[in-house]
Amino acid sequence: MNRNILLTGVSGQVGFELQRALAPLGPVLTLSRQDCDFADGAALARTVRELCPAIVVNPAAYTAVDKAETEPDLAMAVNGEAPGRLGEAAAAVGALVVHYSTDYVFDGRANRPYVETDPPNPLSVYGRTKLAGERALQASGARHLILRTSWVFGVWGQNFAKTMLRLAAERERLTVVADQFGAPTSAALIADVTAQILGQYLRAGCPADFPQGIYHLAAAGETCWHEYAATVIAAARAAGRSLRLAPDGLLPIASRDYPTPAPRPANSRLDTRRLRATFGLALPDWRAGLAHVLRQIL
């Protein structure tokens, strides 16, 4: 049985961890932006047809949320159009596509965690392009899994936790938004859950009736950016990291006091019951994943 897995976006946080997590399942064929321009949907489709994998895993994305406001065409090409072209090519060779999306497809106005059937209403170019990618893949005819996640961090690449460590070493005072809520989710958890699901798929013989569709994948629990930053800084102090930040120097502020080019949803909480029930998985609290990553960084 063909067990080849084509993995895109290997230089990103999730792609880096997927190389490790997917390796026990079969040969992993990697595709970086040096190998192929992800804005060139036709080139991506040719690659899929030539390699003829059993599974395509696509974490590649345009992730510069604020910059997307001034580069909407590029963001749409990578996030909105490429998933559809990948899906069309995957359908032609009978491959399953695993694609990653975001909490930013929602406007954040709900007063509870979002479920998969809630109507999207993105606030930003980035969110709109990611939603377009979901819909393009759904319309492609490919068997697919779309995993929406949130607040991704990891040992590899740039992220909020690393930014807080850098700023705390440089400044005596930091202000961090305290009225946006979500669950920091490690790239390692996303990769491990993906591997668990694909292991089930392969062991079942790649069935056509495998439960496809959209699933929410995020760590358990919830926090705000300010508490998240405080947790990172407390771990750094406990590890003996030299910080310039004053003991009382981390201050909470409202989103309105920290305007950004792309508006963020106030509520990024994702309800993961469907994923946990369908695939029999447990998702650990966000603090566990953060502690693991910080031990490596610090």
C-alpha cells in the first residue's frame, strides 16, 4: 500500500514538528518554499501529480497577519487559492489532504468557544484568505481534513512566547493585551494529533468513508495574552534567565490601546469536542505544552 506523505511548509513551526511526528507512518516527502513557490498553485498541483502521495499534509501558509493587509493578493494566492489546487491534484491521484486553518475565520463576538458549524465572519485579510482556502479545498473534490487551530507556538520559528522573552530582556516595562482570549497551542501538539489521526487512517486501509471535514484542534483551557506573557516570564525567572523587566513591569491593557493593522478576534476559543470524540484523543492543558517548550528554549 502506498504510504507516501507529501509535507509542505517544512520551514514553519508546524511543518518542523510534522517532520518528526509523521516519520513513523511512512516516507515523508518534504516541500519547502525553496522547492516550490506556494503562490504558484499550478506548480503545487504538478508536484502532487508527479509524486502521487497517499496523503498531502499542508501547513504552508502566509502567516504575517498584519502584513497581509497590504499584500492581500499574495496572501490570497497562498492561503486562499493554493489549497484548492492541491485538493484538485490530490483528488486526481486519490490522496487525502490535511490542511490547517485558524480561529481568525471567526469575528470573536461569541460568548462561548466556537464549534465547527458556527458561521465564519473574519475580521482581517488573513482571516478571509484562510476561510477562502477552507472553501476551495472543500470544493476541490478531495478527501480532506481541515484542522482549525489557534495561538500557535513552538521551539522552532518566531512566536509570542519568544517575543515576550526577548522584550523582557530588553525593557523594564511591557504592556500586553488582556481582553483577547484563547488557548496557546504548541506546534508539537498539532503535529502529534495529526499523526495520531493519520495513523488511524492508514491502519484502516485509507477508507473512502474516513470521517473528513472541519475539526477544531487547540490545547485545553483558556487564557488571555497578558496571563500568557506572565506565565512565560515567570518560567524565565524560575530558570534563572536575566531579565530587565521590573517585577511589576508587566501591565495589562485593552485591545483599543494597542491598535494593529489587522483586527484580532476578542474570543479565539475553539470547542474541540468533535475532534476528541471522533478520533478518541485527549488534548492537554495549554500550560503543559508551554512548559515543555520553555524548558527547551530556556
